[in-house]
Amino acid sequence: MGRYVKNRELRSGSYSIRFPMGSGAVGPNSPVNGLVRYNTIRNRPESFFNNRWRSMIGNEIDVPAKDTFYGDGFTLEFTPMSYPYPAGNEIFLLVFIQNVFQNPGVAYNIDNYKITFTSPPPAGHQVVILHGAMNGSAFEPIPAVPVVPSLTTTTTTTTTTTAGPGVSTTTTTTTVAPGSVLNYVLNGDFEIATPLTETVNYIAIPGWKIYKQAASINAVGSVLGCPTPTATIPGYVANDSVLASTAYSGGTVNDFVPGETGSKSLLLLLAGSVSEPNATVHGPVLVSDNYLNLAAGDRVEFHWKVEMKPLSFYVEENFDVYAYLVDLSCRTIMLTHAMGDVRDWTKVSRTITGTEAGEYRFVFVAGSYDRTGGKAIGTQVYLDNVKIIKSGIGL
């Protein structure tokens, strides 16, 4: 049966044709080379050839983008990138570590929103990923953007009306989405416990890494490639550079600061022995994944405590802990340095001065001092509610 087409040609000017429209799931079930359609899911025209649907606009990335991460000397995987790519499309990214171009498919591989390096970028080195300069054949259905935990802050204002008895309460909730340029501490209350990843070198939870390593104070040791800060305890003479046999661990536990929201805190655990009596071991080391953009007048706050149970064997040993901020140039700001036997929940608050303003990572170092001289060391340090109080704005 034949069909008669009245107008076999399209005239010039304002004439146009409309492609068949629909999602990729509509079909056709058995496409053949030469078909065209408008994909309403991906919002672009497509043609079918060489056994797959392909974009007709060429550029799969609508807006060029740059992702910035920072190496720590251990991490191989970084995510999420701004755009996803099927595995094998490494050549369609431009990747630099500390301004040095990386060989696609050799120095790194990609899969969806994740980039994985064959060797970890050094601590403090900037990882820059450019999207849109070239484009891969990302013509398969694009996966959903990975869920990144958001931080929610609530400000409550209460006023008393003059028209009569009663109180009018207004609650404003602002959701802050963390990104590569951050003013906020991601998962600072440690309520997000999963996913948890453990390797030989570290334990990772969203927003944080617990490094299974010692970190001698007074610039004897280093964290993130930067010397540790100077002790602030008057007359401090502890020796934390002796040979030690220690086990480091950590993770979230069901504990909380009275009067604060949430039901979890972070536990840093140290247990072992030292080769000399009355020595100290510092570790493990907790480091925030993101840099904190701190301005003059901002306050960094957190709560911490120390318990010895159920490690009754170490009940007579002391703790020796310190916390500080460190930036890319290795400038440090000591937040606290403390020793003792046990400590109930204690709040630390530090206001940033004008000369200190910058981008920092948060570091907390657990530790134990062999007070009894029996060469045993061990401690349990808890941390909670790490946050920034922006100048004039509570977050």
C-alpha cells in the first residue's frame, strides 16, 4: 500500500519538522541505523547509528565545570565529580595534580561520578578536573547524582505579642549543601555513620578520615605533609618519639553531649605498649575531608571527653591529646592541648583573628601517657559537634 505526500520538499524560511518525542524507554524496541528522535529525558535530539543512540548536538556537557579536590597521601578515589562518564572515557577529562597534567587511563580511571588514581595524590596537592573541553560518549542513561549529606541549621526567633498574652514563634530552616569550597564542617556531629571504609592506613566515614598513625607533637611528626604544632602545656616534656607497639581504631558510637542534639559521637581508640617507661604515644589522627573557610570573627567549636572503660587495664594511664587547624601552607592554629586521667564532655571554642583567616582542615590527635611507668598505654577519646559559628550567623 503506497502513501502520497503532498509536499515532498520543505521550503526555506520558517518551516520546520518535529521529531518524534519521548523518553528512551518508549522505543522503538528494535531501532535501525538512520532513525532520529528527541529524547525528553535527556532534552536533546538523537540519531541511531552503529548500533546505539547518539546525541546530535555533540557536546554532552551543557556547562563547562571544574572540580577541585585535595590529596592526603593516602586517598585514591575522589567523588562526586560534576559530570558522570562511563568507564573507559578517561581521555575526555583534563586532570591536573598540582598543575601537572595526568595521563588518561594510566594515571587515573573513571566510572560514573568517581575518579580513581593509580597512586595517591600527595598530601596538600590540589587535584583539578576540567569538564567540557572534550566530551566522551556518555550516551547511556545518565545515573542520578550521588546523594551528598547536607547540613541543616535551624534558627528560632521568639517574640512576645503586645496585643495580648501568647508567644509567636518563627522557625527558619536553611539547608546548606557542602561542596569543594566549604564554610561548613561536613558531618560535624558524626550522625552519618555510613558508608564506612577501612584500609590498612585509615578508617573513613562521610566527611572524615581516621589515620592509623602516630603524630608526635612539636614538629617531630607530620600530618597531611605538614609539621605538627608546638605543645601549649607549660613545662611539657613528654617523650612521644620512643619505639611503640600500638593498635589504632575508631568509628561512630552511641554517645552524645548532654543538652545537644543527636545520638552519636566519634570514638578514637589507642591501645598498646611503649619501649621505655613514662613515654607517650600520639594517635590515631582524625582529619576533616574538607577545608574550612574561616574569616575573622568566626568561631571553631567542638566537644570532647576521655574515658578508660572498658579498658580497665589502662585505667591508671593518662591521656595526652591535641587539636588544631592546618592550611595548605602548613600554617597551624592550636585549638587545645590537654593531659589528665579522665575528662567529662568539654567544650572548646576558638575565635579566628584577622591574620589567621584562611582555609583550614580540622585535625584531632588522640594519645596516651604511661603515667605509672609500666610501659602500657591506652585511651578512649570521644569527639562531637565539630562546627563553625560564622561571625554574626549561627551555623
